[in-house]
Amino acid sequence: MAVIADGVAEAEHIHQARVSLRRLRSALKHFAGWSSELNPVWEEQIAELFRKLGDTRDEDAIRTEVLPIIQQHGSPELLLPVSAQPSKELSTIFTSADTIKLLLDLLAFAYSEEDSERKTGALKKHIKKSLDKIHHKVINNAEHFSELEVNEQHKIRKQAKQLRYCVEFISSLYPNKKVQQYLKQLQPVQNTLGQYNDLFIAEGIFNNVVEQDPSFWFALGWVKAKQPQLQKRSAKALQAFSEVETFW
């Protein structure tokens, strides 16, 4: 965020800032019941920062992760137009009084002593309730994933990512071997759903540029043809994960 505020951010800075904001949102969403000191405004402020970084990151991901694969499958060299990097706009956002106050409020909360006396046993009851809820959200539609609307399928992708973050947050309270085994079994779900989502993001971007650059017709056809295959792989990964035992 500091690099973005300075106006010199590269693609990886944008990516890591989004990851950090996504992790914060996951913590606030799934662990909010653990504390009475949370400000409900924080989540929306973080979500707005996340949205501001979104379009730039999507284009970078398609450029570096999807286009090279398409070109390996026979496409001519494709150059995705580079959107004007809104570095000045982002710099203004990340140096604004509202953003700085948000970060200071979050730091103050993180270093508060509110729960310093809470025993591990009581904390694990909260953990079980929180993780059970999101785990079941991920596997709830495993049997009929392919029948869901695309936006519902992508919602499961987000939930799987949130589940991983939440498990990582509390991992130090449980045997490392069990935690890593669970995360290893979750990884195929994240990978396939992430690749599936990338195809739809790419489709939207290619639709916007194909009229100016007809060479993108091949790429557009390729991502459309690949979607059913990734849908089947995602459904299979979810069904396998639905059989996994939780460690908490």
C-alpha cells in the first residue's frame, strides 16, 4: 500500500495489496462475532479499496497467466491493450485521510488487549462455529455444482478462498500436520475454481478488444470452449473435498 501511495506500484504490488485486503475482509466477515469492538464501517471501507484495485489486477492476470497458454495452443501473438494505469488516482486514494484513519483504527484494534485473558478452550468453540459454517458453504453444492448459475459457482470460489484464509489465521492452535493436510485437500478446489473464473474474466476482456483486434477471435473461442472442461474439473474437485474430515 505504501508503494501504491507513492505512485510507483507495479502489477505485483497491486496483487499483494488485494490479497491483504481480501484477508482482512475474510477475518472481519467470519470472525466478527468474536468481538464487540469491531466497527461495522470497516468492512465496507476495505471492500471499496479492494474494488478500486480490481480492474487493473484482472487485466494483469489475463495477460500473464491466460494469454501465454492460449498462444501455446496455436494462437498468433496477442497483445492486450494496456489500460491507462490509474496510479495518480490510486495514490490519492491510499494517501487520503479516510484510508489512513482506517489503517490506524485497524492497527489500534489489532493491538488491543480485549481478549488477552480468553482461554484457548473457549476460543476453539468460536473457531469451530465459524469454520463449520464456511466449510459447509463450500461443500453444500458439491453434488450439483454444474447446475448452478455462473455467479453462484464463482461465489463458491470466493468462499473456498475465505476458508483457506480463516484456517491459516487459527492454524497455530492446532497440530500443524492436520492443518497442512486439510489445506492440501482444499487446494485443488481453489486451483480449478480459480482457473474457471479466469476464463470468464478473459472472455469479458477479449469481447471488449476483439472488434479492434480480430486476432483475439481465436482467444475468445478458446476460452469459451475451455469453460465446460473446467466446470467438470471444478465439480469433481468439490465432490472430493466434500468427503474431507475437518481438524477443528
